[in-house]
Amino acid sequence: MKRIVRYEDVRHFDLTADVVVCGYGGAGGCAALEARRAGAEVLLIEQASGAGGSTMMSACEMFLGGGGGTRLQRELGFTETTDNFYAYLKACFGDNTDEARLRQFVDNAAAHFDWMEALGVVYKRGFYAGRDVVAMTGDSLQYTGNEQSYPFNTVAAAVPHGHLPADANHEGGLRVMAALVARVTEAGVRTQFDTRAQQLIQDDSGRVRGIVARRFGERQFIEARRGVVLTTGGFIMNEAMTRRHIPSLDAVALRHGNPGDRGDGILMGVAAGGQAINMGEAFVGVAHYPPAQLTYGIFVNAAGQRFINEDIYLARLGHYIHAQPDPRVYLFIDNRFFDRPAYIQTEIVAVGDTVAEVERDAGLPPRALQQTVAFYNEHAARGEDPLFHKSPDYLAPLTTPPYALSSYRLSDLKPPVFTLGGLDVRPTGEVLDSDGDPIAGLYAAGRTVAGIPRNSQGYASGMSVADVTYFGRLAGIQAAAAAPA
Amino acid sequence: MKRIVRYEDVRHFDLTADVVVCGYGGAGGCAALEARRAGAEVLLIEQASGAGGSTMMSACEMFLGGGGGTRLQRELGFTETTDNFYAYLKACFGDNTDEARLRQFVDNAAAHFDWMEALGVVYKRGFYAGRDVVAMTGDSLQYTGNEQSYPFNTVAAAVPHGHLPADANHEGGLRVMAALVARVTEAGVRTQFDTRAQQLIQDDSGRVRGIVARRFGERQFIEARRGVVLTTGGFIMNEAMTRRHIPSLDAVALRHGNPGDRGDGILMGVAAGGQAINMGEAFVGVAHYPPAQLTYGIFVNAAGQRFINEDIYLARLGHYIHAQPDPRVYLFIDNRFFDRPAYIQTEIVAVGDTVAEVERDAGLPPRALQQTVAFYNEHAARGEDPLFHKSPDYLAPLTTPPYALSSYRLSDLKPPVFTLGGLDVRPTGEVLDSDGDPIAGLYAAGRTVAGIPRNSQGYASGMSVADVTYFGRLAGIQAAAAAPA
């Protein structure tokens, strides 16, 4: 299917609005709301029969900080400068950073928290200090990434950035979307479900003038006087696209997203002259905790060597497992700290009363694991990890038999994966062409764009939700302010 | 600049041909020649003032085998089944393989060698057994990749695949292009230099009907009755594109290509509905040999650990240096094997009479390097490398002081980088849209497409030249056979 229709060939429009937002998840809802608040007549369409998108499937942690600290951080005794927040995020993605986007975000992330509270999302003034993917205590503030881990803790002071809806556990997305939908409805945004955007309408000058959607088998021509905002999600549910762009993960992944994450917005944006970037990068989550005590164990590769500090965030682990030349990766642990991970199924490949026995049974090179464990134990007894700098909180000699080795091979684990590539946009959501110029009338946000998080090794829970809601807002504001065509 | 012009808006054409080939390097020359031989009237344009492209800059090794062995392999006593050649290449790229393209290539690679000889390229019946990037002996057959190295040697029997023009050393590209240009000229291909393709002309049905080129500041409208073949190279010389697609390498790379490698063909193909894939992957060449004796050394990361078998090809090393969590990587070697690498500048960061002294001076974790060296030496003395399986040919204890540690940090080395992403095409060069259907009238080959080599860790010298010349031929044949518009 061609994803562009010529405006000059369109004979009539079924619907007209100032701003047409395609996709009613976190990004689309925020874009529509802000566009409406700015005075635009807004039509928000969604391919599913209800709002939510992948945002609703998430715990809706938001990764926020800077500006002295968010209201929640400050009320819980934490402060953070904008520079510190910038330094942390810059360390996460390094050269693969959109500086303008990052600067915009760190300067406004604390205020974005106030915006979320004003939306009606309730945050509980409680800090959860434990090591879990999502706090199960009802508390709203926690560490969700690598803030306390090497090398990030050498670059920025450790501050908890994860802001969770109160008492929601894994269901924060329901709370956030409920509040967002209520405000969107009150504000008078027109919504239409069961409507999938399929083509952009572009005039001969290059300006985007609307969309062609499909609704119950019928084509609908929808005019956008000021602009179209693409917020249709990523492409993890599109098998052809994942085979094309993340082939090596496609083979091992559990697709993590809602069924609408088919890349529609990316494909339409590219057809209009946009650039898809970062398309080979994806989140790879290997949840090696909770329970936290598993972090006392050590990961080893096929050479019996450690390769990372085990106190890292789960997606950083996923990346470095994937980066090993040999896919065989194991967790070695002793009986004192042994447990089963809560969110993944791991197979125990060897158990023994000595390290040598485990090493032999697993087929590791003779004495390699023994040497690794001896070196680790000797330093752990002193609270040191000179090789990888794991936090002393999780350093203790592994000396209580029996010992166990579990497989963390990705093809066995089938870790959840979602995509981090998408359209190249300005912070305002303006979609850029190959010359770096905006395409008139076209905006995008959410996982349809390449956002703040650009790889798995620097990811933290809450980065996507923070990015898609904040930059969704900006895209809506920008589209509403455009001069009508 | 919009990279598409509507056919219906074009008032006249300055030139017309059956097949228009854009880019006169190895791929474009082969495409034009085969299209002409198939009876088409062919126009071959080139943005530079002469033929050559990046093919001419290369040594023009061709990575060939299978079919019982190429004529050169067989005459030098080597045989290779097609299955063995397939197994080797499949091991190189794993899940990131285009099966149809790979099968087509391995089935016809041996015959492609005959085609090159028939073209007039001279190959010398001599096998160079040494370890060098390019044989400097004049011999035409050598190992150029990881054929003899673990794990590839466990998957496929080691056969030399590098086919070099005779007595050319690094200048094989001149020989191949001279032969190709002679045949292209004899065949009656019309050529026009100083002509840069900028836009595709596409009709409302989606068929590509020609190009708009720029020649000495003037626009030229060129009609292609049967098809356009895009062979304009990769995009390593386009700074905006490398920042977008390979940001972390952009920061450390020496751009390796001809000035025309600006991604023009990729951008035009995408504008016509094509899909750019594999855009984040690039060749990263860290030439840790010659001299071969450096392979007796061991590479260690910031934790003082080895991470790879040192007998690998230079681009595999580049990949695994880049994959380390900490950018600091070193070569450790003793005085018996010490030398300086021929093609890169490395800085010696520590020299000492003991390993401990080197370790301390380099700031490595205490005892980490000592343990690594002791373990390595003990096994090397027995001709074994249980951790990474380096060939016994390069195993010897490193016990002759003084010892040296050189930096192989990429940001210091500035290794040559070129891109491996491009249009998604069928083996025939037909450019595919997002539904996987061919775009009528549009073909591509060379580094404008994602070819056989898809990452640095599996690369071998000669893979690109073999891929671009062989599949350039197929694209020319396919375009010539298309029904006129």
C-alpha cells in the first residue's frame, strides 16, 4: 500500500479538524489535550476500541528529576540539580543522544510531574528503597535504573527518578490513562475509536493536509487544517518490520507492546519524507531481580568470566548478554543467596558441592569459573569489586554450598523486547526530512519517534512513559499553533 | 529537497535510455555492462569526473567460494562445497542474514570468478598463506576473514576465499575497474560524468520512470524506459546521515569511502517507497596485524580480562572493542613478539619488567592482568586456549620481559568505518516497499543496499566487492528485462 495520497487528488473530506492525532495512548492523549487547551479543534483517532496503547500496559513509572527535584522527590527529602539529571541521562546514551531533546526534557521534567498531578494522577509520598522492577508497597518514588550503579554513580549523584502512581503496583498505566482520558473528554477533544490511520494526505508543496483512515472496512478522508500528530506507537508487533530492523532480537524476543504497535506512524512519516533512525535498537529486559538477593550472584559468560556489575538495571543486563560473542551466559550463586527470579523462567544447568563440580557439569573451561569465583570472593569479603564495581550492598563471598548455575541465554529466556527506533523529530515533534528541515503539517511523538531512550544498555523503567507524555504535550502545542493550510 | 518528482509533472526529457544506472563504481559498472549485454540501451551516470567509486579505492579482493571451488581455488589445490561456503557466511551474520540473497550468492560465486577473469582481470596462481590484510607477494589467493578462527572453524572447513588481482597489492581496485571500464566502453554503454542523480521520477501508479540529475549546475531530466538502477554507494561521507544512523561510531570514525558515498541512492529509494534497513551497522576496522607476530599478544579490557581470540579478522576485533562496557582496551605483549602494527598508530601506555608493573602503571585492577596472563601462559605452553580458542599457530607463553601494553581504545585509534545499511532489495536488485513488494522500475545494488555483509563482527575483506559486483550484474539483467513503461 502506498502510504501517501495526493491532496490534489482528494475529492472530499469526511471529517475536518485543526489537529488530527493518530493513536490514543499516553503520547496521543497528551498531544490531543494540549492542542485542545491551546484552542484547537482536535480529532483523536485510535485503531483499537478504546484508549490506552502501550502506556496503559505499563506500570507508568515516569523517569523524572532535575530542577531542584520534582515535588515528590523534594517532599521525600531528595534534591537534584538539572545538571545532575542531564549528566545521568547523557551517561546512559552517550553519543547516541539528541542534545536538543535531552536539554528540553531535563529543563522541564520536574514541571511535568506537576502537570501529571494536576491531571489527577495521585502520587503517594513514600519512598521505596528496595530493588524491584516496580515497588509493590504502594510507594511512589523508587530507583528504577542504574542510578546507584557503576559507572553511572561516578558521573551523577544517585537520586531516585521513578515516579509511580500511588498504590498501583504494576497497574499504574490504568491510573494514568484514566486521568488522561477524563481530562481529554472534559476538554472537548473529539475521539473516534476503531479507526486506523493508514495514509497521509500530502499536497504538492509537501505540506501534510490530513489522513486517510480505515474504519470498519470503509476509508475515511480526514482533513487536518493545522497538523497531523502521529502517535501510533512503535513496531514490535509488526513481524516484517522486526525481521527487517532487529533481526537478531526478532529470533529470541517476546514481543512487548499492544497490538497496535505495528509501525504505522513510522511508515507513514517516512513516506512523507521523514527519516527513521535508531531502528536497530530495542529494549531487551532480562529481569534478574526481584528478589534482590539474586544480585549477590555473579553472571559469567562461556569463558567463565564475569562481564558486568550485577547490580545494574535489567535492560542493561539484556544488552550485555546479547553482546557476548558466545550466547551462553549463566548466573552463579551459592545456597545462601539462592532463589528463583520472580519474572523470568531460568533453567538450572548445574548444581554441586564445589565450584569445580558446577564448572565441570556445565562444560565450562576447566578452572575458569573457579578462578573467577575465587577472585570475586576474595575481594567481596573486603566489600570490593575491582573488576566491575558492583555496589558493596550486594558483595559477599559465595561460599555456602551447594552452588548453582542457571542459564541466562536469551534464546532460552525469550525476554520482552520493544523497539526504540522511529522518526527523527525536533523536541516540538516536528518531523524532519533528510535535509533536517521540518515537514509542514506533520508532527510525531511517543514510540513512533526516536526519543530520549535510545538503547537497552542505558534504559531505565519510566524513561519511555516520561518521554512520550512530555513530548506528546509539546507536539500537540506545536500543531495547534501552526497556521492553517 | 524532495527526492521525488512526479512523472505527470515532467514536461520534457533531456535524455532517454532503457536502463539508467546511477553511480559508476563496481556495482554500477557491472549493472550497466550486463544490461547492455542483454540488449538494453544503457546510460551510466556518475557524479565524479571518472569511474571508480569506492571499489577502485579498495584492494578489490573478492570473497568467493563454493561450487567445488572457484577455478583459482581448485588450481591451487583447494576445494569447497557450496554448503561449506554457505555455512561459513551464515555463521558470520546469523539471524541478520537475507537467506535468498545468500543462497543466490553461494550458488553462483564460483562462476562469478570466471566472469571476472573473462572481464580481463588477471589472477595469479599463487596462494599466500600469511596473515596480512592484503597479500603483498603478488599472489591471488589468501585467507581474508575468520575462516581459520573460532568459532567459524567449528562450523565450516577453513578454505581461503580472498581472490586478489595479480601483483596489485593494495591497488587491485585499479585493475578491476580498468578491466570493467574497458568492457563497458566496448559494449556501447553511454556514460556521462559530473552528473549527480538527485531525484527519482515516479508516476502516479508508483512506477519509477527516470531521474532528475544535476550536471554543472543544470538540472537534467532523464527518462528510463525499463528501469533505474541505484548504485551510488553507501553514506559514510554524509555527516548528517552518519550522525543519525551510526552516532556512536560517527564520534570515533575515520570515514572510509569515496566522496560520493553520501547516501543519495538510499534517500531516493526511500522517497520512492523503499525501506532502508540495517542502517545502524558499519564496518569498524582495527588492523591489529600485520605483522602477524602481534597475534601472539592478548587483548584485554578495562577489567584486565581477555574478551576474544586474537587470531580474528580486524573488523571482528573492531566490533568487540566497541561492545565492551568500558572503552579502554589494550594489547598486552612481551618482548619476544613486540612490534608496531603496520596500518594503525597505537600508543604504548605501559612498559615493565614484570606483568605487575605494567598492570600498575596502566591503572588496571590489581592482580587482574597478572591472573589473566598466568592463566593464558599456562595453557598457551600446551598449545591450548580454553577460554577463546585462539589457533595454536599463535599460542606461546608471554614470558620474555619487558612487557608492553598498547591502547586500542577506538577514540584514540580512529578506525576506518564504512556503512553496511541500505535499501532492502531482492537478489535481483528489485527495491522492496514496506509490504515487501517491488517498486516497479526501481533497482539497486552495491552499498546502496543491505547486502551479504551486515555487520562488522562477521565481515571479511572482499565481501563487499564480491557482493556489489555480483549483485550489480543481477540488477542490470533484471532492469534490462523489464517491460518498457
